[in-house]
Amino acid sequence: MTLKNLPLDAARLGSALCVSVEEKTDPDTGQVKADRDGLPVWTVGVAVRPEGRKTALIEVAVSGEPVGVEVGQAVRLVGLEAFWWEMNRRMGLSFRAASVVPVTAPSKPNSGADPRTAGGSTK
């Protein structure tokens, strides 16, 4: 890790919702970008809302297609880091993660059969 790469505590971002999932392409050639291992890079747009703060949209780069992640789904950012970039007199802050995974809803305890559907007719 260089000083330009800063690990982040993704839990402090609050709730995270996927708003887009797409392969990252080179704007000049249209070719899909790849990481140093040759895996395609994907960009996941994530709306985050830290407690007591306004919602922000961040784009997070990940290597390989994020499995099971769909637009509108709550997600968790694993191994999130920010990095500062500078190129051709432009600069900014970008984000990458080891993975973006869907948040599974907690299972509800089975409190028995639904009385409206159990045992047939209620006449």
C-alpha cells in the first residue's frame, strides 16, 4: 500500500444501495479495462448514507464481475480503499474494493403456518 491508497471502514458509510453495475471500458477504444491479473474491471455505483448525513453516490471499482449484485439491492463493500489520482492537470478521489457483495436479509423465525392458508377452507 502506498500513501496514496487509504483503507476505509466501509461500515461507517452507513447503508449502501447498488444503483448501477457495469464493465469499465476505455472511452477511446471501447475495450473492457483489465486489472494487472487480467480480470475485467467492473464499476459499481453505490448510494451511501452515513448516519445523520446526506446521501452520496460513489463509484467503486472491483476486479471481476460482482456476483449476485443487482440494482436496487443493499450491498456490503469489502476491503474498501480510496486513492488520490492526478492526470493531465486533473485530479480526484476514486474508490476500489476487493469485492462488492449483496447483503442478505436476516431470516425471520418461523412462527407457524399462516392461519389463512392452513387447513383449507375457513367457511
